[in-house]
Amino acid sequence: MVNLRLVSARRALALLEANLVHQSKRQRQAGLEHFEELFHSVRDLIFKSQFYPTQESIIEFMELSSYDDHVKHLHTSLLLSLSQNREQWALESLFASGLLFGLSEKFKLLEDDSLSMIDVCWSRVESAFPHKKLILCNVDCGEIGTRYYGEPVIKVLTNDLHVKAGFTLPVAFLPPREFSGVFSLGMFAETKNRADPNSGLPGTRAVILKEHAGGVLSEVHSWISPSSPSN
């Protein structure tokens, strides 16, 4: 049986490999002297997990192998070097290592479906401005935003024109995509304002119903598909 979280991890590894492992000039310019050593340590641990078919044994394997320590070193080195870089390859690399950094927590979730492959958290829209035919939002995602990109506020572009500053919305972290010259680092899983006492604080995990997550699921499936452009 295919473990979707391992599929997600291997797609993240593929992004890092394409953007940095095969780009020694970028590594030198970014000061990533030990990146390849760290990358291969994490990669070896993840690919060894294929010999552990059950969720429980994968968790045990990852804990025993100190996976979190290895991936923390990898992600920290990228954040230090790339957090101010807004080129596509840098944003993709930060997304990939941020996803890998949270992988062991994902294995502790009961469900193993497309939504469990990515991070979905509560966020607060700090500002929202028209951008071409879209709305450009600065979105506070708390510690999840900081984990991925070194700061809590990320940019999210949406075609739902009623989204406004002050909205509380669940946001899914997805591979960066460029729209009209701006990179969107996530996607709102719902656009109905949830600013009520039952909504979570920015950065806390959000659970969304699949019937409300069609656009997110489509993006996830496109990303992991073998025919995806990032493959």
C-alpha cells in the first residue's frame, strides 16, 4: 500500500535535488558548504523507510534514526542562507525542506490521505489588496509560516474578491506559484471568514472537510503526479 506522506517527502526531495543538488554554483553563492552532505543524510533515511510498510514502524524508524535532527540541520542551513531570497528556486527549496521538517509529525496523524501530505493551518489576513484580477494577501500563519520561510507572514494570492483584512481562514502550504509577478506561497482552503471563538490561532493545525478542499486537493495531486512539471 502506498504511503502518501512518503510520496510527499520524495517529491520534496526531488525539488531540492533539482534546485540545489544539481546546482553547485547556487550552493556556493548561497554559502551552503555542507548542503549535499545534509541532503543525502535525509534522503537516505526517507528512502530506507520504504522497507517499513506500516505507519507505526515508520514512526519508530524515524524516531530511532534521529530523522528530526538531520532534517533540522538541513532546514536551518537553508533558512539562514535563503530566507531573504525571493527567487523561485529559493522559495521552492524552503518549501521542500519545511515540509520535510514536519514529516515525523505528519506520520503521527491517524489519516493518510492527500490532505495529510501537506500543512494546513489557521491564518489571519493582515492585509488584502487588488492585484491584477486577484487579491494579494499578507497572511499571518504563526509558527508554521516561520518554520517554512523564517517569518510568520506569507503572501497568498486568491481569486475570491471578497477576502478582506481581518479574516481568519485555513491556508494550505503548497509549492510556490507565480501569478502576475508575485509568488503565492499557499492557498486558502476555504474563503468564508471564520473569525469566531471556535477558530484556531494563526499557525495552529486546521482540519478541513474534503468537500471544501477541492482546489487544494487538485493542487496536491498536480504536484505529486508523475506528469507534473516539477518532476
